[in-house]
Amino acid sequence: MKKIIIACIFSFCSLWGYSQQLTLEECCDIAAANNKQGKLADFSIQKAQLQLKNMNSNFLPKLSAAGGYLYADKDFGAELMPTVAAELNLNNTYTGGVQIEQPLYLGGKLFAARKMAQTGLSIAGLNKEKTESDIRFETEKAYWNVVKAKELQKVSQQFLQTVDELYRTVENYYNTGMASQNELLKVKVKINEAKLSLKRSENSVRLAKMSLCHLMGMPISKDIDVINNLSDIEAVDTNIHSVENRLEYKILSENIQLKNQEIKAVRSDFLPRVGLVAGYNYMNGVKLNGTKLISDDVFAVMVSVKVPLFHWGEGMRKVKSAKIEKQMAMVQRDEFTEKMQLEVSQALNMLDESELEIKLTESAFNEASESLRESRKNYETGMETLVNYMDTQSIWQKSWAEFVSAKINYQIAKANYFKTTGYK
């Protein structure tokens, strides 16, 4: 339903020429729906579901039908006794029947195969979740890069406006003889730098939007826009340190369960097997000396038992090999668990650093803004030089840009922390 609503919004915006205002959640939903890796994961789930149905069908009886027809261009003759001859005619002989097979005991192989199929379906589902998680994380980073580029564009616009105001002030001073031409040229140079910075920020906005469109499976020339909620800085519960919520950990744990069932499946190949076969058959057409010999039906039931006796230790070696594979899977999970714990620690450090960076850059920006106001007053009253005033403007612009970058870094660090801890 959400995808339908988003599609309708897109159509309306495209019809009236408006750029599409997207939230973070909408961007992630679109990317998850359109990404090709997600579609491949869907196919894997469908395949695993079919395999599970096949395994379940192995518990049910198998029904088959068979028939045949024989044409012979001559009879078979034989001398039964010196005075007795026999002539066997097989021409136009036909046979048909149905047969039903039901496994009764296969050493637990069917149960193990079904468990393996169920585990395979579970792994396919977890891989789907992991794919969506990766897609959403990359989309979230691209989203915040668009927000960052837009905010830095505002910084460049405001800086250019500030320098323009300074130029008008210096120009007035120059016209009245209160400022030299050299000072006016210095401000012109600063204006050119501000214009170049604005152009670069505009290009950054366009490239960031193109990157976001690419991740969402949309044409990179699509005119989109994102809702800027950069001011919403929410606290994060950093007491989440368990890696057992990670999808990678769950996949590795399911793989160990898969190896357990593989051991049972291998062991079942060397255990007794019991099966039931029942059939109904009909034959007609065999003649002996012109008299029809066979024209009848028959119903038969058979129970078969197969007991492996001696295979030179093959079964024991195969079971040991399957157990070794399980041990390898357990070691692999333990090794990856340590790596995931390291990733969690790194993500937590990045989150802590980004929180501190916001506080420091915000303080620096507030101080730079106050310094800019004081510097402007001092310059207008002749208590400060033009060079010092322009330096103060540059410091103000830099501190503002760093404050914006710090808030974006925090959002990305938060998303990375949630991803590494498996938080939903």
C-alpha cells in the first residue's frame, strides 16, 4: 500500500513539474523495492519454498502408470515332445498397470532432508533481510549526503551574500575616499572565491541527488528532493552491544543447524531401509497354438527391506567428514563473532566521537557567529582592519560548514551503529 501511495505521489509531481519531496523512509522503501539484489533474494526464497514442498512430497505415496505393446511378425515354434509341437504367438500383446510406492523407513533421511529444506528457507529469508539492510544503509548514507550538500549550498549562498554586503560597504568607503582600491580588489577576490564555492556546492547537490536516484533504481536525471530534518538529533541507546541480533550471526547459526541435518542424512545412507510397493497389472495377447494363453489382471503387494552390512568403513568416514564440516562452521561463526564485536566497538567509538564533534562544532559556530558580529561592528567603526574582518568571515563560514558536516556524520554513525548491532 505504501508503494502505491508513493507511486501516485511521483506521478502527480511529474505531471505538474514539481520535484519529488522524499523522506528518508520513502527513499529506503523505494531502493529496497527496486534494487536488483533484492529481487535476486526474492527468487532465492521462492526456490527454497519449492525445495521444501518437494521434500514434504517425499513423505507421500508415489503413483505411476506403465504400459506396453508388442508387435511380432512371426511365431516361435518349439518341439515339446517327439510327437508334440508348440507354437507361441506374441503378436499384438499388450500390458498395462499402475503402481504405488510408499517409503516406510529410510533411516531418518526424509526427516533430515525436510529439516535441511526448512533451514535453507530460513537462510534465504535472512539473506533477504540482510540484502535489504545493506540497501537501506547505503541509501541512508546517500540521503544524508544530499542533505549535507543542500546545507553546504546554503552556507555558500549566505557567505556570498555576506561578502557582497561587504563589497558594497567597501565600495561606498572607496567612493568617499575612506578605503583604498587595494582593499576593494581584495573583496572582489573574496567574492570570486565565494562564487566558485557556491558553484561547487551546486554541483555537489546535483551529484548527490544522482547517486541517490541510482540507489533507488530511478533515472539519475530524475528531479527529486529530500525533506531536510537535520535538526532532529535523537539520542541513541548505546547499551545495545549484542551481536546475536546481527543477521550475519543468525545466518551462520542456521548454517550450523544445516550441518547437523547433513550428518543425519549421511548416517541414514548406511541404515536399514523399508519400503512398500503395491501394483495392479493387466496383460493380454499371448497365444499358444492359437489359444490365448494370458488375458488376466493381477494385484500384488511387496514389502522390501535393504540392510547395509559391510562397506569397508565408508559410512563411518562419511559421518566423520560431515561432523568436521559442522566443526568448521562453528569455528567460522566464532571467528566472525569476534570480527562483529570489533565492528560494534568501532561503531560505538564513531558514534561517541560524532556526538562530541556536534557539541564542539556547534560551540565553535556560535562563537564564530558572535565574533563575526563584533568584527563587523569594529570594522564599521574603524577599529578593525578589512583583512581581519574577511578572516573572521572565512572562519565563520568554515565553522558553519564543519557544524553541518558534524551533524551529517552523526546521522551516518548512528545508522552504522544500528546496522552493526542488528538493531531494527
